[in-house]
Amino acid sequence: MGHVTPNAGTSESIATSITSFITQHNIQLSKIIAIGCDGTNVNTGKHNGVIKRLEQFVGHKLHWLVCLLHANELPLRHLFQKIDGKTTGPQQYSGVIGKALESCENLAVLEFEPIPTLLPEIDKKDLSSDQKYLLDISHAISSGEFPTSHS
């Protein structure tokens, strides 16, 4: 259909850029039946999210095609913040665990006792880089063999 670049990351700015595109290209509102986005609140907020604003613009409900990667990340992020404190930037941590992660690639892999488990068969092509890393670590914990690419 097309691509837009909003002036800001607010739901109002994003929705305005999309509705302007729709108007400029004379797209029939009745033909718009779905919207795809990530699951951040700016997109999915029930009162002023981008989807809500677009539904108001087109005059009918839309089918939401929301990526679940963000939703998958939230429980781990909240657990980590509870244990170690909030982050101070995109890659900066305030707690002891987070600060130790900044240089963990330089540490030797210690011997450990594996925790055997059955992991599901997953095609790595379907995973983000973070998810691939988590899967590799899970296999390492289960097998006792740590991939040299991560050590």
C-alpha cells in the first residue's frame, strides 16, 4: 500500500501521517479492513492508540494484526526490573546484574551441571536475534555444551 514517516512517535502524529496518506491516495475507507503493527501502547491503546484513531477515521472496526514479540518481552523485562532495577537507557542498567551483563562476553564459560529438558523444535529463521540467543542458551543449559560462538 505504501510507507509513511511520521513527524513524531505519538499516536496522534502516526495516525495523522497514515490518514493523510490514505486521503492523498484516494483509498476507499471501506476497503481498509486490517492494520498491522507492534504491540506497543502507542499503537494499541484503547482510548488514543493509533489503531483506535484509525478506526475512528475509517468509520468501522479493523482487524488487528499485532506482532507478539513486544508482548513476549514484557514479562521478562518486568521480572528483570523487579530483581535488578530499572534501566537508565536503551543499553544501560542500574543494578548489579545488568552492569555485569555489559562485559559478560569477556568472561570464561564455567563448567556447570546441565539441566536436561525437552525444548520445542523451532525454526530459527522465525526468531529475532534475541530469541535465537535465548534458544541457544536454553539448549546449552539443557545439553551442557555451550556454543563457542557465544563464549
